Amino acid sequence: MLGQITENIFIYDKGGQNAAILAQIEDLHSLNSFTTDNIYRLHQYTQNVVPKVLIFHISDAQSVAELKSIIQHRQNDYPLIVVTSPSVEVPLSPQIAHYVNADNKVELLDIIESYSVGGKKHDILLLDTYSAMTSPFKIALQQKAYKIFEVHNIEAAQQYLARNKPRIVGIEYVPAFIPARHTLQHTHIFYVDRAQDITEIEKFLH
């Protein structure tokens, strides 16, 4: 499915730390990707070309500082995917749409496909705040083997819905996401709590 991608994928990977997963993406001939380890070059490109997504790999304290610079100076709305390393603490920002562990290649590829190719039919689009600890709500969904697309800001959720058709949309009931109930277009949208039982929404997942 990834071979159908024709959109711009921007990748920042300092020192080739995440070369294995990025090689899978770049080897696809029809993928229009741009990879760099030069933050100034990345700034220049993102100001002139709006990427479909930006994959930003965190490898050390310097790359954390460079991520903060990208967040501070970004001029366009595009999903920002941060690939994290266990040894480095990543700053929290409402502009970051996804935090993906560097070892989780399946999730990263699913995110790229969703934004760039589309046509995905996840069971639930889950819009919630990022936490290093998985919420009981998400754990309950995973235990039932439901397919989840988790995102952490409204703009990225809108871009996901423009190309994909999840069965339901779950929005964490926090002030930052309250507007999403009226902004996102879907027939089955629910406010959810991080600790709530999934029984109520399961009737829409069968």
C-alpha cells in the first residue's frame, strides 16, 4: 500500500539513528520523501514546501533542542510525528500529533499510510492528550484487539478523517479538545474518559 504514496514525506534523522525504518520508506520508488540531518535545511524546506507529514527522530539532547526550534518556527499545519528513544526525554507540545517509539515500526508505517495513502478503516480514531503511561481506556481497546489510530491534536485528526473512515471517533473530554466535537466530521463521535469502561462504545464496534 505504501507504494502508492505520492505525497511529500519529510524526515529528520540526525546521524542515521533510525535508518532501518526510514530505509523501508525511502526504498519505495513512488514515495516523494526528503531526508536530512541538517536542521537549517529542514527549516528552509518546510517554509517553502508543506510536507504531508514530518517525521522527526529524537536521538539526543541536541535533537530535542532542534525539535523545539521546529515547533517554534513552523508556519503550516502538518502532522508532526516524533520518533522517540527511551534514553531521551521528549518535550510535550500540543503541536506534536504522534509520539512513536523507535522500535514500533508497525505503528509508524500505519501512521504514514493513513495520512499519505488513506483508505484505512480503524475501529477508533482516538483524540487524546499524550501520556507516557497508556490509559486504561486504550488498554481495554487493545485487549479486545480493536484497531486504534491515536492522535494528539485536532488538526491532525481532521487530516486523518479527510482520507480515512474509522468506525467511531473518541475524544478525550478535556478543555483543549471540546471544540473537536463540532469540528470533526463523523456520524459516531463520543467524548471519552481515560479511565472509562469501553462497554458503551462497543455496541458501535460490532
